[in-house]
Amino acid sequence: MFKTIMVPIDLAHKDKQTRALQCGADLARLYSAQIVYVGVTAETPGSLGHNPSEYNEKLSAFAAAEGESHGIEASGHMELSHDPTSDMDDCLLRAIDTTGADLVVMASHIPGLSDYIWPSNGGKVAAHAKVSVMVVRG
């Protein structure tokens, strides 16, 4: 049913995305699909790397470790952004096309008052993606 599953990952907060990561891995095993972990970073130095190349190494290592631990085919895909906070949705939507994903599994938080003013990344991606999107809460 699905061939390529895109799972957005925030490497700085991967411990808060365990449900979405597990769900993506389970679906990849069920459908013998590959997973592409997508990370968005800036071109400027950050906590996860001095440059995009260092960030990409960490993303690739994360993908390899996830693939090995779950017994699935996994890779990493980095999207560059001038401002990841404001460009996140556009970067993720672009990554869907770039990776050829036919399903997106992404973590989100339980909606709060501010979500009525500013939609969550998961909400915007689900509303605008041309593929199926599973938003995993918690």
C-alpha cells in the first residue's frame, strides 16, 4: 500500500517523538516500505552541527540506527532553511515531493488555545499535502 514513508524528525527533541517514530517503523515493516527521516536545519551553526554537513551526518546516523533497530530500510533527508521556525511547513511539504513519499507520519502536540491562531506543523502539512498524513499525538 505504501512504498515510502516520510517521518519528520527534530533531532534536538527526538525523545518527545517516540510514538510517531514507533508508528512510522511499524507501518514500514507492515508494508515493506522504506522510511525517510526528514530534518530541517539552517545554514548557520546550531546545537546539532556547525554547518549543514555536520547536521546531515547526525541525521544519517540517526536514520541508520533506527533502520537497524527496527529492521527496516531507512535513510535521512535534510532540508535547508533560512529560518526553520517559520519555514518548517513549506520545507516539509517540499520534502514530500523530493523524497517521493506517499505517506507522512509526524508527531504533534495536543492542541491548545494558540493552535486556533497559529496552526501546528502537523495540521498545516495535513491540510496541504497531496499524500496521506498521519498525525500522532503525544
